[in-house]
Amino acid sequence: MNKVVVRHNVPAASLPVEILGDISRDAIVTVTVKEADPTPRAADLIEALARYRRVRTGDGRTAEAAVEDVRALRDEWDD
């Protein structure tokens, strides 16, 4: 469950500059803080897998071809 904290009538001057953005430091603001969900969403995982599949090495080989080359080099040591 996500936790949410709301504080009303907070002086903007008490907030870090990176949070204020274009809000005047003289303003009175309402601050809402919501705890991020630490569990990755399915869409994030799917996108990560898609990015992995698109990986290319500097010489234009696919990730699979690079893995095959590494395995071949590893197997040379077994001889």
C-alpha cells in the first residue's frame, strides 16, 4: 500500500529549490508526498526486455552472436 502525506500551508521557502521549480519562495503551498511503488510494473519489465533484445555490439553483431562468440572462447579452455 502506498503511503501519502499531505501538508497544507507550508512556506515555500522551506522546500528545496529543485522541488520549487517556478514557485515563488514567498508563496504558501500544499505539499503532497506519495511513496513510490517499489515493485516494477509489468509494462516496465516488458520494456526492459525489449531494450535488451535491441542491444547491439559496436561491430553490428546481435547480442546472441556476441554470446555465441563468448561461449566459443570459453569452450576453448575446456580442450
